[in-house]
Amino acid sequence: MKRNERRSGARSRPSGALEQRVLVVDDEPDIRELLELTLAKMGLGVDSAGSIAEAKERLRAGRYQLCLTDMRLSDGEGLDLVRHIAGLAGDLPVAVITAHGSAENAVAALKAGAFDYVSKPVGLEQLRTLVKSALSLPERNAPAPVGQQLLGESAPVREVRDLIGKLARTQAPVTISGESGSGKELAARLIHQGGARRGAPFVPVNCGALPENLMESEFFGYRKGAFTGAQEDRGGFFQAAAGGTLFLDEVAELPLPMQVKLLRAIQEKSVRKVGATQEEPVDVRVISASHQNLSRLVEAGRFRQDLYYRLNVIELSMPALRECREDIEGLAHAILARLGAAGARLSADALARLQGYDFPGNVRELENILERAVALSAGGEIGLEDLRLHAASGQDTAVEDLPAAPLPDYLDKVEREAILAALTKTGFNRTAAAKLLGVSFRTLRYRMQRLGIRDPGTDGG
């Protein structure tokens, strides 16, 4: 009776107040009561159901902002309810209570469309964090945040954009696959920006650039005195991403010993700093990416199978640019605008050349080509010769088009022309020319010396 009074009391709000309501589904009365008390203390309205059938009745009769369901119920599995709610095509996030340590249940729930999961015995602080995160989800059709966008209207890009929108509404670990330069980090940022963690940090980590002997301290932090040079306590990537998203780029580059430690951190949602004796809880969403095929690496023994299943709950595959040729013109115009060359235009020949090129470096290569072309073009129009794709595409370069000179001499000639064009455009300002060419000042100076290029009126290079 008291529980019923509490629930009906939670419904009695002042006129005009917007109430956030949660549906709790569990066939154990004691667990329901604990969850009701916790949620009511958070100022939320609560309805309860002891079975899937009763939960479906509640869903038909009312509107909720969150559903919290046990995995095992008297008349079925919590996954059945997750799928039922997903089929309603609404905005309702569902969180699942799973048996402690049941990774299979958690993965199955996330793949079925659950927002997140909490393990038994239910940790109340973890539950509160999950509830707050779920209730802060933006509306499904809310305007995208100002910033980067995934441009293009080809079918592959539209499919990816749609999946990104769905992935943003869950806490499921995501692995993003795709060739180098295809926009894997952009996709991860968009998932972060469109989800409940959008106000918290997005921390990208290039796993291939970390020295192996520093990985543990970089990921998990360290205590003062843990090793020579540890003058103070310091957090790692997990602590920096607290409440937000940790993006592990090129995750396949992690050595096997570090993969073990990463698996534990993800599975237990806690980390232990180097030199510490106790673990500390961490609340991060992990998104990983690799241009390598992780499943093949698992077969070859180079990537742990258990970590693979933890990271690869949902896979997002980024299309190569050559699969989206109809998007090249729009992408080129957007890139030129970003380069401050909105007035520049591509000649018909130049555009046709780009649309027929295979782009092994994908969008990143398109950006580099256009940045170079802007530096080399004489006027407002970027011509075919400004692209300098003479021998860059193996597919559409005929044998008779190859240089007659030895390759090193030919490459030196092309490099000399590019440097001279940039220097001429900048009045032989080497700093500005280096920026146009996308190289450092030191690199430009070295190449000028090697090629014998001298500033006008000087004796040296």
C-alpha cells in the first residue's frame, strides 16, 4: 500500500510542472522498491511493472523518459522488452539490469538497442549516473550541434549518418572501421556530440603513437613517487574523459599486455593508477577505430578475442571516397571554403579528374590536393594542371603518360615546380610558402637547399 501511495504521490505535481517519469520493470518486489525509492529521491515520477505484459500495458497508457528493466522476468527476457520498445520507433531509452559479471547479457542488451546496463548487485551511485545520462539525451530530431558535419548525399553517406544518429542514443561501445582518411574520428565526434555525453570531454588517443613503456601511466594515470620523475599525482586518458567519450584510434596497435589492462578497465568500469593499491571508478564511453581488420587480427593471435567482443558491440563502417563519387564536388566546394578560398572554382576538367580519381587517402587526400592546388593556381580557377595528379592514380594513368626521365629526377622536377610556385605566390616568403605547401619551415628550407633553390638576391638557399 505504501508503495502505491508513493507512486501516486509522485504523480501529484504542481500544475504546469514538467515531470520526468521512469518505468521500472522487475519481478522482485524488494528490487522494485529499492529502485522506486532511489528514483523518487532524484525527483522523478515512477511507475512499476512486475512482468513484460504489465510493462507493455504501462507503455500503452503513459509516456516515459526512461525504462529500467531486469534481464530475467517471470514471463520472458528483458531483451524482449528492449526489442519491443525499439520497435515503437520512439525516443525512449531502455537500461537493463544484468546479472553481475555477465558480459554476454550486457553485450546482447546493447546490440538489441539498450541505452546502457547496470550489473547486480545494483550500485546506487552507478544507477544515478546512468539515469541522469539517459534523461539528458537530446530529442531524436534535435538540431545537430554547431561544428563538424558528415557531408554528402550519396547512399553510403546517408546510411552512415543515420547509423551515427542511432549510436548517439546508446552507450554501447562502437568500433569504427574504414580506410585511412575516411573520417573515422569525425564519426566518433559526431556520435559524442549527438548523445547524452555531449557536454563532457571527447578525448582522442592515437594508440600507435604511444611508447609501450608509458602506455599504462598514460591511460590510467599514476601516483606521486610511482616511478622516477613522478613528482605529483596525475590522471590518465580515462580520468580526462570522465563523463565523456574516450576515442581509441588505431586500437589494433596496442600490445597484448596493454589489451589485457584495457579489457579490465572497460569491463569493471574502474582503473588503478600506476603505484596505487585501489581501483577508482570511471565513467567513460569507449569508441575505437582501426583501418585494420580486427577479426583477422584476432584469428592471427595479434588481438585479444575478449577485448574484440567488448569493443566491437556495434560496428560502424566508413565508406571510401571512391564509393561516393557523387559527393566529391560538394566536398571540394566545402573544403575550398574552409581553406578561405571560397571564391576559387574548379574547372570542368579539374572536377572531372577528381571524380575519376580513386583517392587512396580518401577525404584527407582530397583536402591535401585542394590545399596544394589553391597554393599553385594563378587565378580564381583551379585547373587540371594545378591538381598535379599526373601519376598519382594507378587506375587511370596510361603507360605512355609515365615520365621518360628516371623517377628520382622526375619527382625532383615536380617538387621543384611546386616549391617555386608557392614561393612566387608568396613573394618568396618561405614561412608563408611552407604553410601553403603543408610542410614545416625547416622541411622547406632543407628541400630548397637540396634542390638548389635560392631566394632572389641572396647567395644561399
